Amino acid sequence: MNRRRMTSGRESEPDIGHDATELHGILEQYEALLQAGTAPPIESFVADYPQHAQALAQILPTVQVLLDLSEHTEDESVLSLARDSERAPRELGDFRLQREIGRGGMGIVYEAEQLSLRRQVAVKVLPFACMLDSQQLQRFMNEARAAASLHHPHIVNAFYVGQERGLHFYAMRLINGVSLAELIERLRAANGAATTPCRSTRSVDHIDGDTDTLPAVEFSTHRNKPDHYRAVARLGRQAADALEYAHSMGIVHRDIKPSNLLLEDSHLWLTDFGLAATQSDKTLTLSGDVLGTLRYSSPEQVSGESKHADPRADIYSLGVTLYELIALQPALTGETRARLIHNVVNSQPVALHRLAPLAPTDLTKIIAKAASKSPDDRYTTAAELRDDLDRFLDGKPVKARRIGLLHSSYRAARRYPLQVSLLAVIMLLLVVLATGGFYSAARQKRINRQLESRNYSAEVNGSYRAWEEGRPLEVLSHLSRYEGDEYEHLRGFEWYYLRRRLERSLDVPAAVHPGAVLYAIHSPDDSMVLTACEDGIIRYWNATDLSFIKSIKAHDDKVRWLEYSPDGEWLVSSCADGSVKLWQANTHELLATLPQREAGVPQATFSPDGRFLATVEFHKAVQLYEIQRGDDGPTFVPAAVGEHVAIRRASFSPNSRVLVTSSDSRGVHIWEVSAEPPIRLKLSTRFSTVGEALQTAFSPSGDRLAVTEGDRVGLWDTQAWTPVATPVDVDGVTAVATCPTSHQFAAAGKLGSIWLFDDSLQLIGIAPAHLQSVRSLTFSKCGRYVITASDDNTVKRWALDSLLSASSIAQPDELRSGSVSWKSLQLCQVADGDAHERHRVLAVLTSSPYLMTDENRRQSRLVVVDLTAGSSATIASGEAEYTRMVRSPNSRQIAVVGSTVERHRFFEVWDVVDRRKVMRIESPDTGAFVGAAFANEQPWLAVAGTSSNTFQNSTAELWDIEHRKLRQRWTDVPMMAVTFSPDDRQLLLGGGDWSDGRIEVLDIAGEREPIKLPVHRHLISDIRFHPSGAALMALSKEGGYRTWRWPDMKLLVDQDRIRNETYCVSFSPQGKTFVMAIANGIEFWQTETGLQLGTLTAPVPLASPKFSADGNMLVALGRNDSIYVWYRDGRQRVIPIPDAE
């Protein structure tokens, strides 16, 4: 056995490529002689053909070897066996061949056992057809050398190369998997794609594997799932990594295609280097040769430039392979070879996003770049392709970009100069014709945009009004009109806050019923909720999460009322069919049924002392029963009747001595219940209401009676039976209930909201509860929960604290007197430091009395509040009177200005993160600094002040805070508001006096004269640049504002006296909206149109509203020194600041 290893040098091989046809005939003749058993010795047979002596001397022994190793080959020639037979020689040196698992033009691959190591391997054997061609033999040897020299986790390398009695072969790793060609076929079948005649992915050079299931990679059988595309990217990344290694070793594969990429589980292997070229040896490729499979060959290969193909040819082939793996069809096809060559060179494949619309855009861009026609447009190296795929898998921006229109147009012009010239002429004509219409269309677009903005502002403003009036369904209707992605350019904090606030308010556990719920109560121990529905069934629910427990069929018609007896022993239910039933509370046993009434019974209620049961016969009378207890159960003895036209409800007083009935006829009757026999009802008094009296409820003490009066709620003094206050409008009120443990009571109505009042009929707040009418509202016995039943088929349980929070922004426990008058707040979102610090939001506030004395000095303070942690710290107190505070652009520093105890102007710069004073400058001038601003880029701080309240002797100073140096000083300038231009070249000052406001624009370099701009009849209190730097806003103290375009100062918006008094304005980070502080609220305004968007209310006057840098938070400072916070996700909170010690 002649076994040899592959060496780096070339072996001397015979030239067997001459006159191959004649040589084939000679071999077939020898084969016949061998099969007949009459073959002469090789030496004498070779002597008969001297012209082929050298070739025959080497080949004939090999033919004999194949014949010896073959079994059961009676019907096939040895030569055909070597070329085509599925049967294989049994042993080649150290390898026993077992079965054929693949074949192609460059060899036949067998599964074999390596005898010495007893392991399964793959052996590739060169067929005789290739041995007769010297170039193919050399390529086989090149493939073996390449496979042996490459050691990479994604390349199938050869570990043994040999020649056994003239038969060339090499051994390599056995891959138990499928090729990408087979995978594509299966994906195509799984997605229902028809198989076309051009099934190029199914090459004959493949490895047989398990055909029952897909390989264990993260492929979905449906390509619309994200995992499919990520799996494609991972396979592409592995292939690119293997190619980069091969290229670095000087080897270009030149035949990348699906059948040469094998999958073993999720691991990809690159194989078949039969057409590979090395930098040192390209002699087998001549100009004009077309190597590789046409469909996957690069344009330069198909053009016959294979000799000059570089690694970018492999990148192209991998790109079109990945294209096919996603699209499940070849990138390019052709009916004929010539047509296919033309398309590969000249035609562009269909855009991948059209064939696979859900494919990630970044992945399609990577594949498009890899498969570019021009090598210059592709990735320069496979490493670049690999790295871009890594970026895609990591969710980072990729470097691949679609080829620009200019570039593609230039390439098209080179290919089709005549057509492009004609197209250019047509385009020019179209441009000329469209020029006139362009300006008209642009004008119309502006008009449409303004109209759209106006409509948006009207809808959002309407939603805020509906919120304040307790109409949640109307809120949802307004906001839902702008939910789509196409309205993102309009929506701002104001929309998201209210939408999420509504969702949070309605998002509580709900017990869902098959129809409208008519009534709901708590069990005596508050552990369960009982509900009455239109289907006559009483349902029991867990009070904690409203999970269903059980149900009983109580009546044949609608259950109108449920109530427990005062001792919790019985449960009474009344029905629309006139029936009233008494149940044992624990066992649900039916104890008694009262005589059925002709009309429905909307209510059956126990007296608080448990002696009586009053039933209301709809629109007729109230029937009073005395409850007598016996061994056989309770007995209900009719005791008295009180007739009341259009009666709807009845309520006992807490002492059980008074029964109140209400009716549709606007009348309330007060009946005395006799304590001793004979029991009777005596009408003692009556009063009229402003509307239908549908519901009544006594307070726990009995001194108040809440009454629904049409669309109003009234409160009556039960001693004199006079109104406590003017009834409050509650649209469509349907229910009223009093809290058993406090002086509060609640009402609900057809609009779905809950209204909370105190015992003087002062409104505490309105909370949205349902999107349809509320049928009933009851308190729990502990007074901490409210149950509502609604036409929306649900029952909801509300914690009273959460209702207060949802109804209006929560107030701190104690409101301070409000004696402090100077207030300012800044919001600092820390942008540097460690990961934890980057999420910190710090609010810094100042508060001072107008005139500081020894008695009130401690009220003047500087406080830092960590909104993330909820903690606060006073860092300065009693040192000065603070009039204003400003924040540096990086949010790390703040500057405070004001007046010292000795009445001198001063300013300080603080580091709010470290909470330390950076610098303090005290001026010899008397008075106070009242305005300040940090520069945008320069280390400058501008301050402005005056010596008196008459605005005389006003000055402005520009300080270099890095060097603590005064740069410039101006006199007789406005000083209430200060800001820098976006480029820091101008300093803008706003102010004036009480009757004449103005703005001055000062050129810091002094190269231009100051620009004086009279803007209002009133004092300017604030000036701000739009975040884009393209507009300037000035706010009047009397409530108006103006906006100019910067820097030409063209007036854009003029709103005069929209409010009585405003002091500060703040833009949202994107500039779509701005907010102004007004009395007890924050107003949202639309920047583009100058229209109001809505109002956030608070229980105290607010100042200094500020957006956080990310736009997710809005903060304002209350008169009570509390910080009011609203979040974009609908949350709100109040952070009280402790009094200075």
C-alpha cells in the first residue's frame, strides 16, 4: 500500500490530459478483458500503445485495485463504478468506505471508518473522469492542500491526504447535518412556496443527513418571526469569520454557495475548496474561465475575470446565499446559461424588503452591500461583513448603507447612456412644469399643518376640560383621535400624561358580569363583595382581588337591592318583579319571602337597630315591617305604610327614629317611626329639591342628609331641614353614599366618575371610575373602600386613598402659611458620574421673604431634593434673600442671586451634585440681583439687578466664573429676565417698568449697538429661547407673551393678557409645547399656534415649572414649599419640604 502525506511542495504528476477520448477507449477495452478473465499482463498491454504508455502504466494498476475492492459489480464496469456507481471500494489504506454520502464535479464523498482510530470520517475520492484531466487532478490536489492547511472552527479541514495504488483521496471531518441548500428547500416547502425549475440551491455536491427535521438551529419554519432573521445573521457571521481566516491565509474559495455550507446543529461548516485560488498559485485559472456555480458567482467571475477575483468575490457569493436564505428564492435567475450570465453581470436582484417585508432593515442593508455588483461597493474584507453582522445581532447601528441615488444613477448612466439622457430630458421638463405648483403645494402644506395643530390643541384642551368635569369617556374620545403613529409629531407631554393618567385611574381589579350590574355591597366583615345583576343571580367575590367565589340564583328578574342586617345574620334582596327574599347570610338558606308587590321593589332596607325592614314599592309607597324572631326563623309583620307619589328610595336615620323617602316628584318626606306599639309612620315634614330626588343617605352622626337633586347633589341639615350649601352640579348623578367613618360622602353618575365631598359640600376631587354610567356606589364598613357597579358590566373596588390621589394631586398633610414670597426652582438631571448617578434627578429650590428680618431670616433657604430617592437637604439657610436661581447647561451647577443681610447684591454658584458652594461674589452696590443666566458654551454667568423697587440704577454684569473675573458691565438696562443667544454672542435682557416692558439685545463683543425692542405695555417677567434656538419668547407679568423668529425678530405669535399674572415659562425638551405657572395650576400651550392645550390643577399657587431633560417629568414649586411632580406615564406626587429649623 502506497500511503503518503501531502507536502507543501508539488508532486510530479503525469500529463494524462492528451487525447482523452482515445485513452477512454483503451481503458474500456482493458476493463472488458479484466471482466472476462483474459487480461494480459500490464507490461505487454502497455507495450501495444506506446503513445499512452506513461498514462496507462499509472492508471491500469488503479483499475485493478478498484476491481479487487469492488463487490457484486457484475452489471457494471469498473470504470463506470469509479465514475458513477453508488457502490464504493471497501478499503483505501487506513479507511474502510461504507456508503456514498455526496458527489460533485470534483469528487465523490464517502462515509468511512478510520481503522486505526475507529472513528467515522468523510473520505473524498477523485473519480477517473477527473484523473484523465490534468487540471482537475491539480485542482483536487489544491483542494486537499487548502483543506489541510486551514485550521478554523468553521472550516472542514483535511487530516489525511493519500494515494492508494493510483487512487487519489483525502480524509476529513464527518459532518452530521444538512447543507444550506437542503435547509432552503425545507423552508421553502414549510412556507408553501412553489418549487421552480431553477432549483439552484440543490447542488449535487451535498452531504446526506437526517431529512426528517430541520437542523437544530434557531430557525423558525415561518420566516416572519424575528428568530429566523437572527439565525440567518448568525450563520452569515460564522461563514464570514471562516472566509476572513481563509483570506488571511491567502486562499480565495471562489465557490461559496448553499451546498458548500453545512449545518451541524447551529454550527456552520465551510467545505469544498476545489476551486480555491491562492496568492502564490493562480496558474490553473486563465482569463476567460468561468469558475464556480453561475448563480452564486460574482459578476467579475462570470465575466471571465476569475484570475483577478479577490476575496470580495467570496463576499458577493455569501451575500447572495444569505439573500436566498431569507427570500427563499435565488437572487438572480435565467432561462438559459447566456441569460443567467447577463443577469448576474447587469441586473439587480429584487429588493429584499419587498420579498420579505418583515426582515430587519439593517440585515437587508448588510446583505445588499455584500451582494453589490461592483467590488468597490462591497465590504472590503470578510471581517468587515462579520463585524457588521455582530453589530446587528447586538442591536447596534450597522455601517452598511443603501447605495445612494446619485451613485446608482451614475452607474446606470454608464450602462445605458441613451436611455438615461432621454430620462434626464423628461425629468427636466417635469421639473419646469412642477415649479409653479411646488410653491402652491408648500403653502397648502403649511396651512394643513397649522389646521392639524389647531385641531389637536382643541381636542387636547377639550380632554382636560372633560377630565376636570369628571367625564372620562369624553376624555378618552378626545385623546383617542390622536393615538396613531402619524400623530407622534403633535403629541407631547400633555397628551401622554392625561392618557396614562386615565388608564391608571381606570386600571383597578374588576368583577366582570354578563350584563349591567345594578347593585354591589361589601359583606359585614369586608372580606367579600356581593353583586346583583340583571340575570337575577347574586354573585360573591373576593374583596381583595375581586376573584369569583360562588353564586346563587335568587330571583327570576333583575335584582335591584342587596343589604345585610345590622348584625350580619341575614341578607335581604329585592327584585324588579316585586319580590323580596330573606337569606341566611352564612348558609345562603332562604328564610322568608315577603308578599309580592304589583310594582317592582327597588329597595329593601333594615333599620340600624334591626327592628324594622322597609320596602319601597316603585312609585307607590313605603311598607314598614316589624321583624319578629322565633325558633322557626324570622317573621315579618306589616306595621305601617307611608304613601309617597313616585317614591324611589328610603333611608333610616342612624338612631332608627326617622325614615326619609325620596321621589321623582322633587319631594323628600320625613317620617317619624314610633318606638312603641302601635307602630306607625307619621309624616313630620317635607321639603322640595331642585330636581328629582332619586337617592338619599344619612351621615354617620345623622346631622346631614345627602340628596341627589336632578343633576345636582345637595346636603341638608337634619335639625332644621335646611340646605347646608348650594347644590353642586354633578352631571347625571345616579348614586350617593356617606362614609361610615368620616365626614366625607361620595356621588356618582352617568358619566362614570366618582365625586368626593366633605360635610360642608366642598368638592374634594373627581376620580374617573368607569366609561359608562355608575348604577350604585357603597362604602365598606371600615370606610376605607368604595364599591361601584356600572352599566359596563363591571364592579370595581376602590381604596379611598387612591381615589383621592386620582381625583386631584395629593396635598401634603400640612399647608404652611405662604408668608414666603420669593420662590424659584430648577430641575437638574445629572448627566455624568457612575451609572446610578446618571439616573438621578435633583430639584433645587429657593424661598425667601420679600424683606428679610432677624425674625424671618431662617425662612430664606436653599434646598436640594433628590427626586429619585425622595430625600431633601437644606444646604444654606438664613444667609441671604434669594430672588432667583438658574441652572447651568450641564445641570451640575446652579447660580442663586439676591440680596445679602446688609442689602448688597450678591450671587453664588453651587455644585448641586456635591452640594458645595463653588464661588460667591458680593457687590458693593446696594439692592439685589434679580435676574441671571448661564452661557450655553462659555464659562460665563450674567447677572442683573437694581437698587430699588422703582427699577432705577439697574445694571447687568458678565462674569467669567472659571477665572472669577468680571468681563463686562452695562448700566440702565432691563434686569428682570436674562438669557444668552444660542451662540453666546448676544446677551438679552428683559424687564422695563410696570407700564412699559422692553427687551434689549447687547452685543457681548461690543461690535454692534444695542437693540432696544419695546414689546408690551407691561413688565417683562421672563424671556426664553426655543430649544431649537430659532425663536425667542418674552412673557409679560400681566399674562401675555410674544414669540419672534431669531435672529431677524419677525413676530410669530402675539398673545396679550391671556391670564392675570404669570412669572415664568418653560419649554418642553423638543419645544413642541411650553408651560406657564398660573394661580393654582400649570398651563400647557402649543408653541407653533400659540393655542392652549390644557391645565394641570393644584391646591396651591405654583411657580417655576420645569421639564426634566428627557421630557418625562414636569415639576413645579408650590406656595407651601412643596414640590409638585407630574410624570409622563400618568403618575403624580407631592414632596413636602420640611420647615427650616
